[in-house]
Amino acid sequence: MPKLIDAHTHVHFSAYGDESEDVVQRALSEDIWLITVGTQKDTSRGAVELAEKYDEGVYASIALHPIHTEKSYHDPKELGAGGDGQGFTSRGEDFDYEYYKKLGQSEKVVSIGECGLDYFRLSPDTKEKQVEAFTAQIDLAKDLNLPLMIHCRDAFSDLIEVLKTNKEKLKEDCPGVNHFFAGSIKNAKELLGLGFYFTFGGVITFTHDYDEVIRYIGLDRIMVETDAPYVAPVPYRGKRNEPAFVKHTAEKLAEILDKDFEEVAQKTVENTRKVFNI
């Protein structure tokens, strides 16, 4: 097994320019595997293309992110992109089921995500369109027998309701993971009841806001991530994040849970391999 797995990163994003493969090699040289995650058509295709260059250790997730269901601007501070980060305007996209289904035929695709709901910038038409796209991606995950990689911000009540309504479609053994979980203990309890796992990233190294929910969830349902290029952990806060930095999050997770680093590393790897079948 690898030493660690970064369960959610975006190493194929434009923030890395032509350095994506160098970033991947830095992670692999430290025995860190990774799942690089798409957020719309182009970046989902890019995730698969990058993952297919490697026999082992690099995997892809494909989906339409809720913020990409409409045209909207997202600033660097909101994205946690660091001092040299840039904002972007989402062009808006309708979920193309057949496009993503075809892309999902690659053996390197291990999940559908990141998909879900994001009400941070809620316009009159946002909610209905996001729920429709999310529900379609639950159907796709069932069709391809893959787990979900969920994004949720300011929308947990609706998200959980959608999941409960579609419970029979969820992958029975491991339905998926809530990436960068920022919900309450009550939200966590409901999601645990549905069989979901949770990832935590670099933010836990510079705030105690997540300590209580991490202890509530427990190591058996937790994975580590970077969400790179965003939200770099201490000691790289404010810099461009990358998968090799996930070890700092794992160290902090061990501290919060009062466990040895080796135990946290081993268990988070086991959890990630179980959910994503890698």
C-alpha cells in the first residue's frame, strides 16, 4: 500500500501550467497516491487523460460541479487559492449524461464527483438546476457502479434530502465521500447513517473549527485530501497546494484524534482504497 492517498486534488488544473506531471512525480516519489478531480467537461476529460499516463497511483473522478451549472464569478479568497491564486468566471454548463458516461468507461475513473449542491451564491434559478444536475449524477454513479465524490456548501439539508430520496440508487457497500466536509455533527450523523465517508484537508492545520466533528466521525470513516491547488496546509499556507503536502494534514489529523501518525496514515489509506476500489 502507499504511505498516504490524497483523496481529492486537482493537479491537472491550469494553476499548475505545464508542471502537473512534476507535481504528480513529487507525490509519487514520497509514496503518496492521488485522485485528481474534474469539475466540468474539460477538467473531467483532463483528469482522465492525466490519470491514464500512470500505471498505478493516479486516478480520476469526473463530474459537473454545482458552481459550474451557471455563469458566476469566484474570487481567490472564496476559493482558498492563496496569495498567488486567481479567480475565475464559470461559464455555466448543462449536465451531459452521455458525455460523462462515455468518459467514465476509463478504468482510471474511480468516482463521480465532485458533484452536489453549493448555495453560497444562490440565484433564483440555481437551486433547481443544481438539484437536477446532482440527481442525474447519482443516476450516472449507479449506472457505472461508482461511488460519489460530494461537494456541499451551505446546502446540507437539501443535499441530505436528495440522497435520502435516491437512497436505493446509492452504491450499497460504499456510497461515497463528502469532500472537504464543513457540515454540523447533525449533518455528519445523517450522512454516516447513509454510509458515507468524509475527507478533511489543509484547513484543519490552521483552525480548530473542525476538531469536534472530526472526533465525532472517527478515523473509521475519514480520509485525507489537499483540494490542491487550494487551501494549502501549514507550513505552506498562502502557497499553491499540491498532493505531497497531504502528509501535514495527516499529521494534524493524528493530533486531533490523539493517535499515532502511522495508524492514521494506514487507516485513511485503507478507507480510500475501500471506497474507490483502488
